[in-house]
Amino acid sequence: MRAITIPEPGEADALVPADVPTPEVRSGEVLVEVAAAGVNRADVMQRKGFYPPPEGASAYPGLEVSGTIVQLGPDVEGWQVGDEVCALLSGGGYAEQVAVPAGQLLPVPEGVDLTEAAALPEVACTVWSNVFLTANLQPGQVLLVHGGSSGIGTMAIQLAREVGARVAVTAGSQDKLDACAELGAEILVNYREQDFVEEVRRATDGHGADVILDVVGAKYLDRNTDLLAANGRLVVIGLQGGRKAEIDLGRLLAKRAALIATSLRARPAAEKATIVAAVREHVWPLVAAGRVRPVIHERFPLEQAAEAHRLMQGSTHVGKILLDVGRMG
């Protein structure tokens, strides 16, 4: 099969298309013929050598795909050859075929094209596990999403809107903020021109944010904790602004607030299966009803993965970038 390999870490051209062996299907897994793969910032970090795959995972990048089951491994129940699925992966998505633990499979939601479904698993699982299962966002509370126009951000806005929360976002341009507003964000902050602490406080009459979903890390830590409301929850899922910073623990104590740092990729398979099951129960009906939708910026053929990464790093996109594995060239 064809896959995108990383012989040596580096810039976008480090992504090299190659002929590689078809994955071995182990007990509890299925083999998926890939229709499309989602491109995530974690893939960029892996390409640069900063985010190696977990032990036992495929060395090829790619954390989510859509496609068709072509083989069942031993001890797989509830799925059949020919089923159209999308899947959460630990790696290996930039390829024509990938082996997937059955617990990380999702049916393609009703009304969603097979290729478009590749835009859903990683963002839906990330948002549901962090914003709802971990931070317990409730109706009427304020959610601040940094990077609101990203794939994760566009999903977080829609899901928070659906549960009746009020959504604030940061983004770096008016076009991106407009896109966030169309999805349901109410408080719009251009981080290049405005201070998000001041703007969110002003818009919430001083209340602040009950939950903050943060991909920046160290650079925003002090201001994020400053903005938290009483009993607020700061969930850090990315380190784009660095990994080391001082924290005022007294501020957290006074607010009875929580600082939570999580990642999805390295979680045990059983935990991922629990998250996937929750997404299927709570998120998939909203997608099938047209209330929540994948937001897709652009698609590239598999062998143009380097171009997809350049777009990702340029941060001009809104929503998801996909690799259309069935469209070579």
C-alpha cells in the first residue's frame, strides 16, 4: 500500500510517500481501507520529531480516518466487512489502509459523506472528553476556546452551543471570528488586538470563564487562571506557547479552581473506547440531525501531504484539513 512516511524529522518535505507493507490485523482490530485522513497539529509535531507515536502504534502520521472495513481480526463483534466507518487512531492514518482497534470505530453519521467523516473523530473525541467528561461544562456556563477557528475550536463551539453554554473564542483575524460567530460563538476576541481577559470579563459582567479549553500552554497560563470564574476549570490540551510557566496557586485556591492537563493519543485503548462510546451516544445524534457538522477548509491528495502541512502551519485555515486518500497525485 501507499503511505506517508517520515524517514527523518524535519520540515514539510520530510513527509515522503512510499510503498509499505499492509498492516497486520491483530485480535480485536479491523483493517480499514482509508477514504480520507484528518490532518492535525499533532501530526506536524510528530513530523518535526517532537511527538513520537506511543509504543506499539504505527510510525506513520495520522490520528483519524474514514473508510470501509475490509477485514475483521479475531474477537471482533458488532462490525462487518463493508461497513463504512470513521476511527480514532494512535497513528497510521496517512495510508491507504490502517488497522484499528474495534473500540475506536464509529459508524459514519447519517447525512455525512464518507470522506467528510474523517474530519470528525479526533475533534469530537477531544472536545467531548475534555470539555464535557473532564470539565463538566453545564448549561448557562461560559466556555472560552482558544483557537476558536481550528478543527477542535469549531467542534467545541457547536457542542457547547447545543448544551446551552455561552461560548467565547479567541482567533487572529476578523474572518476567523466571523466563522466562529456563524457556528454560535457569542464573545469574539481578536487576540492580536485585544486582551481576552478584559474582553471576556466585560462580556460576562465580571464573571469570567467557567471552562477554558487551551492549546497555548505556558504563554497563557497566568491570564487563563486570572480569568477563571469561581470553581472554574482550565483544561490544557496543547503547548503551542511553551511548556514551562509559573503559576499562582493562591489564585487557584481562592477560586477553588482546577488546572487539568490532558492528552488523548497516549491513553490506554480501554479509555479511548469509553470516550468513543460516549461520542457515539451524545455527539453522533447531533451530527445526524444536522445540528453539528464537520467544518472542512480544504482537501489534498494523499501524496500532497506536505502541502497540507504547510497550510496547517500557516494557520490561515478555518476548520479541518483532509487528505483524500482515494485521490492520488
